[in-house]
Amino acid sequence: QPANFLYPSITSPWEARLTPEDSLRFARKVDGLGFDQLWVSEHMIQVPELLGSMG
């Protein structure tokens, strides 16, 4: 799912602008297309000291 990772070297700039509502719309869209799973990152919280290196 877009915006799960915000490492500048592997993501596009638009991913940082996605909102929770965008993620919900995405999930509903793929559900409507018949997908039965949607995987998201389990790392929802990061150590503050690492944020600078993560973008």
C-alpha cells in the first residue's frame, strides 16, 4: 500500500502527502476489485532518533 514507507530513496514524493482518508479510499477500492487481503506495515511508530535518516 502506498505511503507505508517514506524512505526517500525508494518512494515517490506524492506518497508523503497521502492522508488516512486516502488510505481508506484505496482499501475500499481494492476491496471492490475483489482482493481479499491488504497488507500494511507493522511499523506504525518509529524511534524519534531515527526519523532524520528515514526522510
